[in-house]
Amino acid sequence: MNFFRVAKEEFVAVVTFSRSPANALVSTVLKELSNLLDELETDPDVRVVLLHGEGRFFSAGADIKEFTSIASVEEASGLSRNGQLVMERIERFSKPVIAAIHGAALGGGLELAMSCHIRVVAENAKLSLPELQLGLIPGFAGTHRLVRYVGFGKAPEMMWTSEPITGLEAVEWGLANKAVPEERLLDEAKALAKKIAAKSPLSVRAVIELLNAAKEKTFVEAVREEAEWFGRVFGSEDAKEGVQAFLEKQPPVFNIFPKEVSQVGDEFRLGIA
């Protein structure tokens, strides 16, 4: 890995994005991130992924120098599509992905953060999609995800003005889950990650599948899938452990391996179960 370092603690993979000077996103970074996700998805010692940036920024967005090498409209569309696929890979990842955002998340950096399941931000962080200032538009599904989080009124304001909002404003607008002082950011994000990692991996995976179902299926289809997942989870060893631990007033110890969890998700996506 050239741009990412991984440290594991208590079933949490702390992934540090390091590309001097501003953690800009280029094609090689996105490819390496995709490969890293493949590794983490099958790692039995990882239940939650925590992504943060090294240095002054979470990510300052795309590397504008790379744009100068794009020779055609088709090539530009391909660059956008490749980025969209990586962001969708994160949003559909079988394990929760948390973004810990400090400094700035701009353009593609904010699009990366929005593809994560949860965002914890430093109170003084700056978040924006400033592409229109360059005569461009967001290309990694930012127009879609921003509307989902902040609504149809705030989203165009952010994009049309290119003005950043603070971490505190991001929470107020629904773009982030929690804002904390920058010096406490990583500790707070790790505490949240470890709390999630203590849950049943199968139940957590089910929630991810159902959240994605909600964005692309009708209500009737989505709740039918929820009932199917409920039955599968109810019959699992993790459910038996959770119920018994509750009755015995003991903390549960969940042991489902990620491979089993992945197989369950694949069956539902293929319509087998």
C-alpha cells in the first residue's frame, strides 16, 4: 500500500489516508482503496472500518493536475464513473465504514466522506463541494448524496456558492452525525467504532443491506426483504447468544465470521434466499 496504512484494534481497522500534501484523490488512490476494501472485507479480525486522513486534511478532493491529462469527454466520463463505483463500493460495504473528518473535506474528499455510513467531524472542519468554482460539477455521485443528507434546498446552495460549512453546521444540516473538538476526533470515532464492532456482524450486515434496499426499492419490496432478513438473523447462533446473554444479564459474545455474513448477503442479492 502506497497511500493507506492499516492498524487493527478490537475488531476495528483504523485506515489512515496519507498522500502528501493534501490527501488528494487520483485514479491510483481510488484503485488502491478498492483493493484495500477487498482485503478488509474478508478479514475475520475486522468488523468496522474507520477512515481518516493524515496531516492537515481529511482530503482536499481531486488532484486538479490529473484533469489536465484528460483528452476527451469520454475519458472524463470514465473518470467520473470509476470514482462513482468506488464510492458505491464503500456505501454497500458489508462492514460499517466511519469517516473521521478533520481540517477539510472538499470536492471528492467530501464525496468520499458521504459514501461512508457514518461521519464524525471536527467542530472546525470545513466541508464543501466547490467544483462549480472551477467550471465543473461533482462527479463521484456528490450531487445525489448531498441532496439525500441536507435536502433539496441546502444542496444547491452549497454547490452553487462553493462556500464551505463547518463541522458544527454539517451536524445541524444532517451531513454529519457528530461534531467534536479536533483533538478528540479520533478517540471519539474509535469509541463509536468499537461500540458497533461489539454487535453481531450478521445483524450489522443485515442493516447495511436494508439501508441500501431502502434507496432503490419500493416500500413494499424493502419491508418484505426486512422480514426475510429478520427470519435469517432470528435463526442464527448470534441471536441465540444475544437472547441468552440478556436473560443471564451478561454481555453477549458474537462469533459469526465475516465469510458467513458475506454469503448471507450474496444469497439475498441473488434472490436465492
